Amino acid sequence: MNTPILVDITYKVKTGKELVDIGGKYANYKVTLSATLKNQKTKTLLTDVSDYLVYTNAKVYRGIVGASN
């Protein structure tokens, strides 16, 4: 059974004021998705499957990085 299963997942990354308001930090973040596959009778077919993505939430300091015209 090597048939891929497509799962559509959406999430929103908080940044700027939204990030500061919740006490978040500008840093690297790792998002991990774990899944279990079950059939219609809820028998577990596959477990402990996971993957991840890493992203950086960064703030650019304009005093250090200049704009070019």
C-alpha cells in the first residue's frame, strides 16, 4: 500500500503586533504534524507518522539593513 494521502492543512503564523501581544519572540519555530490512519471500523492501520517544517519569524532593524532606491 504505497498510495499517497493528501491532507490539506492551513495555519496562520502570528507576527508583528499579534506576536508581541501574546508574548512571542522573534525566533525559529518548528511545527510538527503527527498522524494516525484508521479504517471505518476505527482499527488502527498506521501510527507514529510525523513530519515537520521549520520557519523563522524575524524582525528587520532598518538601522542595520538599509533600503536601496
